[in-house]
Amino acid sequence: MTVRTERLTLRALRPEDADHFAALLGGDPEALRMLSSLPDPCTVPAARDWIAQRTLQAGQLFAIERQTDGAFLGAIGLVGTMLSPELGYWIGRPYWNHGYATEAGRAVVALARNRGVVRIGAETLPDNPGSARVLAKLGFHRAGLILIDVPNHNRQQLICRHRLQVLPSWRALFVRWRPFRRATA
């Protein structure tokens, strides 16, 4: 599946995108620290394994590319159950502060809404206000703090949880079951 926005193309992640992961994140330990699920260090083989594992799981993961020149900017996606998936994303440092994460996020939230998703969760680090601002622009609200284990980084980390109510619960049932309604004469 491919999704187009005003400036971006969101397309399925591919194994060869590991080269872009390593180029944008391999030499940026500060950015990598903000991404608890990505391998540290972010090498091409580690990124390739990460992509392979994530594309086998339920969800929808996209590469974010700029339409004007095809530049690989980062990745975004929904993972988990489709009733209440988790949104995750990252943008390479050279592309920060251009609104790309917000634009890609709006497209993914719209896709989720069209599929009948009720709510979406997301996580940020407390010291990552840029990512929290992106989520706020998408309509997310801060839901609290939790302490999680981060095996890829061998530590525990305090995480801010965020929630977005995409559809009212009754609307999700209607969208989900509409194809099975009987036709009336």
C-alpha cells in the first residue's frame, strides 16, 4: 500500500531501507536514544533484522519519502491490534523541523480512522518535547508516565504515554460490522 500526502509518499518498508536507517541513525546516538525499539547501534544488518521482524507482525509500517526528490526521511507505522494500535515514527535529524512527522502522522491517523480504529496509543521520552508536540498536533493527549524495560538499550526508561480517540466506540462497531448488514428491500 502506498499513501500520498501533499509532500510525502508513504510506502511499505523494504529490507534495503536498512541502508537508510543506518545512514540516518547510525551516527546519531542522541536520536537513537529516543527510539527505544530500534537496535543500538543501528547498523545495516541490525536495521535489516528490525525491518524483517516488524514487517512480519500485525500492523502497517511505512517508509517516509519526500516526493520532490525521493529522499528517505524516516519511518512511521501502526503496530499491535487494529482496535487499539500503537503509533511509532522517526525522522532523520537532517529533516527535523519541516513538519514531515506531522504530515505523515496525519496520513496514518486518517488511514486508521478509515479502517475503524477506535484509539491509538503512542510513547515519547519525557525529554523529547519535539515528538510530544507532533503528537499534540495530531490530537493526542498525554495519558501518564510508566517505567519500561528497554532491552535494545539495556536499561529501564521512563516513558510518556499518549492516547488519541480516533472514533467513538459505537462508531467503530458500525464501521466494522457494516459489510455484514443485510440488505433491505
